[in-house]
Amino acid sequence: SFVVKDNKTENHKEVENKIGEIKDDLEKAYNGENAIESEKIEKDFVVEMLKKNGLEDLETKKLFNDYLDQQQELRDSNEDIDASQIFNIRHSMDMTDFYTAIGDNEGALENIDEALDQAEHYKLEDLVLEIKNKRKELLKN
């Protein structure tokens, strides 16, 4: 038989596998077993889960909250002021992706505008350009 492999199909399989792993870990956690909590949660995976399940889904909501907690810990552990500013800007950009994933374009625009204001304030020209391009893409949709 003829099998066509495309990126979407492969990516979907990866997401499904990751969902299974997270469900197993959540089940272990609910049963009092040690789940792997130190594993880094990837933003792109959270975006995919939000697109697929919405924020109303309890497992997706927990994943989203765990991601935010992880990011807060990273930001709090960084004593470099410049890195902290960039981190805050990147966080606003991440939130833009999350709002887009759940279909809240107004929330997405608020966050991208916040990121742009911060990048312009700190004169981070490379980030300003990146954010402006991302904002243009948002406005197209």
C-alpha cells in the first residue's frame, strides 16, 4: 500500500503521544505516585492542547497553569535585569500565542501590544521588528 507522510500527520502523532504521556503522569499524580514534574513543558505543546481542547478542559488547564508556574520560576531565578526584561517580553509573546489558540484575538492583540511597548521602551530593535511582524500576522487573521 502507498503511505503518504506529511508533517501535519507526524506532528499530530507526536501531540497524541505527548497527550498520552501527560495523562499517564496526571493519573499517577492523582493516585499519589511520583509523576515527572521537573520535565520542561514546551510552549508549542501547550498551544496545541489549547487549540485542541480549549481552556475548559481540566487537563489542558492544569498543563497551562503548570507552564505559567514554570515560566514564573524561571523569571524569578534570573537576577540579570536585561534578561528579565527580555523574559517578560517573551512571556507576553507566548501569551499572544495562547490567546490565539483559544480564539481570543482581542487578548492576543493586548499581549502583543504589551510586548511591543516593552521592546520599544528598552530599545530592543530586533525584538521590536519580530513583534511587529507577529502583530501583522495576527491582524491578517
